[in-house]
Amino acid sequence: MRTHYCGQLDSRLIGRQVVLCGWAHRRRDHGGVIFVDLRDREGLAQIVCDPDRPEMFRTAESVRNEFCLRVSGKVRARPEGTVNPHLASGEVEVLCQEIEVLNPSLTPPFQLDDDNLSENIRLTHRVIDLRRPQMQKNLLLRYRATRAFRRFLDEAGFIDIETPMLTKSTPEGARDYLVPSRIHPGQFFALPQSPQLFKQLLMVSGFDRYYQITRCFRDEDSRADRQPEFTQVDIETSFMDEGEIIGQMEELIRAVFREAIAVELPNPFPRLSYREAMERYGSDKPDLRVTLELAEVTDVLRDVSFKVFSTVANSEGGRVAALRIPGGARLTRSEIDAYTQFVGIYGARGLAYIKVNDVSQLNESGLQSPIVKNLHGAALRAIVERTGATSGDLIFFGADRRKVVDDSLGALRVRIGHEKGFVNGNDWEPVWVVDFPMFEYDEQEKRWTACHHPFTSPRDEHLELLESDPASCLAKAYDLALNGSELGGGSVRIHRAAVQERVFRALGISEHEAQAKFGFLLEALKYGAPPHGGLAFGLDRIVAMMASAESIRDVIAFPKTQRAQCLLTDAPSEVSERQLRELHIRLRHRVDTQIELGRT
């Protein structure tokens, strides 16, 4: 039915008979000669329809945009001056000998070359949206990236094994999607947020190198660039330590970028400890393209008269940090106000600053700011030294709880860096972040929670800190970031049942609850579980970065909206009372409505 794809035609096929299938991208009538741009997933081909074949020409006259066509003809060189260098097939055209309308089309809801479509329109008519050349390129890129992941892992001895989609909800599963069981009334499966426990069990079972490109599910609140169902490249391996896992996964990512988009990433990737990343960049996924850095000044501001600084500097968990903007003294008041409003998004109550007019005068003559008079000379000297400020610079300050300062100044660093050109010129800047805290304290629940997940191993030398000083306990955990986005993360796992039980206790999980929820894991760890670890990469995010897409929805065939809805199929939707009865479920709002109707 077809001999070639449209985008495969080139000068090597001149004189050859070809048969093409695709959609009419555009039809043009040029004084008795009809041109049809035929489109398929590989690109466009120009079809020339002359009137010397009356039956074929009548069919060509009936063609409209998005008609599905089959075309037979001879490839020839385009006339001089009509070559299109923007098309792979731009040197040639097909002189049509036969054209068949395989299926006509209604008028599309939008033009495929319209770049100003709302996302709601695109997702409602996703079938048509996916015909657009950019979306075709994105999904083909996704395929190439997925193929590259599989090729590397297969060649490295990893085995693709499927794990269950219907599994058990866990204490950490507050965002689980629950599936009611018809056979077991009142009981529920959970869709996996990750295959974490099953891949650990596979390690105990002796499958020492596992991978799976799998769907995961998380019922999160509305987030701009998250999906309730997403795809991750899930990997686990035995008998490798943290450094070996990081090294092999780094090779994997380099291979994927090389094969999918012909990009050579640095070798090796730099590594930062979590503490260093937060102190210098305010983020555990720093964008290293931006050359600006934060400076720690908490310790030199404890005795200043400016209470906004000294109160925070003397409080537990407080931080005062500075961000130097080279040449920033030129910033206008309106720009500074805009940045002040921006950091408010992250909980900052303000944005103090100093304009360095003359660095040789560390007083109100050389430093322009209302706060200078409340900072003594030693503090000002330390600020200038630690930030490296020179005349003409501007220094922003964040003073608040550590998380607020890190989030607000970290985001401000990236925004100003890209807006004002403080970047190093590299397209891709990967970085490993290691030595994460094992726990973080939840102020609302008044307990320690796992920074990654409760199966992450503490560093060997920090085992004794689990009970005595959990705040100081570091984990064998690692994340890979690229250009300020997290590509993936993982850890070495706990492979001894006794250590896992101690971590559960540190998290406030009782022995009874641990047995009820994780008894199968604790039991498995007692049967010679090997040392093991792994990680998972977010496929959607990686492909979106490769494609320079604005959203991960642009690299997913049928995504959900920000509110977790499918506009194409109108899901989620209500189900019938009969279905609910089979599942032993009654919807409260329906019951309340029935009671109210009974009263009236």
C-alpha cells in the first residue's frame, strides 16, 4: 500500500515510482495545476497534480485539509528556484499519477500550524493535536529515548521484569489511587506510586539487575507540571555500592542523550553534597548554568542592631544569606520591587538589599540602603568579603527560616541569572547531589519523616544516630539534576531486617504497624538479602527537556490537565449505581441527596 514515508524522499529517488500515504496538510490550486502537501509522521512531500489525467485531477480538486490519501507517482527534481531547504524532501516532488481518497475529513477544529492554541482546545481535540508536526517529533523523540534506555540496560545485563499494578496501600501512601475490590467487600488495592518494594524483593529473589519502564500513579494536588499517571525508568541492582551505581547510571544518561538527540554530556558529572548545594544554590537540584551563588552570613549578623537579621540569626533553624548581583546597582526600583514580590511566592516577607556604590567606603557613603546604619563595620566587611562584592554591585538578603531563605533566594538566583545573562553558556549542566539527610522533621505531625523513603539506608557511620540524633543522620541517597530539574533519584537500600526495624521506629511506625504493612518485606530481608540499591528516572521530564517543551504534557500522548482531568474522554466521570453496588460502595453525596428528597 505504501513504499516510502513522505519525509524519506530525496534526490536519490529521482525517477523512481513511489506510493505514499498520509494526510493532506495543504492544497493549493495554481492556475490549473494542483499542489498537495502530503504529510505523515516523517514529514511532508509535495505532490503535483497535472490536468492531463482528468480522473486523477477531479479527485485532487475534491481534496481538502486532513483528507486521508494514497498517492502513486514518479519522483522528480523540483524546478530551479523552488527547492525548500527546510524540508527533508525539499529537493524533490512527486508527479501524481493516481490519487485515492482513503477517507475524507471534517473541517478540523483548528489549523495545524496555529501556534496560539489554548491547552484546553489542544487536549479536548488531542487526536488532531497529535497530528501537528511538533507533536509528532516529540513522540518520536520519546520513542528514541525509551529505546536508548532499553538498549543500554539490556546490554549491561539488566532484565526487564513487570511488577504488579494492583498492590497494597502503605502508611506513606497518603496520595495513593485506591481501587475497590468487588470480591473482597470494603477492601482496596492501591495503584503503585513506585515499584519500590517489589524491585527490592526481586533483588532478594536473585534477579540482581532489574529494570522496568513503568507507569506510576500519584493523586497529588494540582501542580503546573505534574501528572497523576507518569512514566519512570525504574532500576535496581545488587552487589554494587553507591559510587558504582552512580557511575553506571551516569553512563546510561550520557548514552541516552547521545543516541536520542546527539548531545555529549560532560564526563564525569560534578558531585555536590546536599549541604553544599543548599548553602551555595538554595536548591537540591541546582541549575549550574547560572553563575550566581548564595553566601552564608548568619554568623556575622547575630549582634547587629537590625532586628530582622539578628533575631533570625539567633533563632534555631534560622538563616541569613546574601546574593550578589554583579553590576546590580543599575537595577531600577521597579525591578527590585518585582523581585521582592517574586520571593513572596516562596514565603519570604521581604527582600533587603544594599547597593554597593563604592566598595572602599563601608558606610552610608559607599553603601546605599536603609539597613546600612544598623550594621556595624565588622558585619559589613564580612558581607563584602563573602559575597565578593565590588563597586557597582547589588546584594540581596534573605532572612527567615532556612527553608524559606533557600527556596526564595534559590529561585531568585535562577530568575535573575537567566534574565540578566549570568549564565556560563553551556546548554546542559548535570550534577549529582549526594549525602542527603536521612530524616526531616514534620512540624504539623511532630515526628520525623523519611526524606526519600523509609527503605533508604543510613550511612554506615551514622547507624547509631538513628535513635540519638536523627537530625544529623545522613543517607546513602543520591539525586541527578540537569539544568535545575531533577531527572531522577535513588539510594542504597536497607538490606538487613534489624536495621529496617530501627528505621521504622525512628519514623514512629510501631512494630504492629510495620508487620501489618511491611511484614512481607521484613520477612524477605531475613533470607540472605543482598546489598542492593537503585534509582528511578522520570521519563516524561527527561524527554520534555530534550524537546525544549514548555510542559511534560507536550511529550505525553494523552495527558491529563493540571486538575487531573482528561478532556478528550471526559474522565474522571460518574458511574452507575449498579456498578457501585457491585463494589459495595455508597457515595455519601448521593445518599444525602436521597435523604433530602425523602424529607420533601
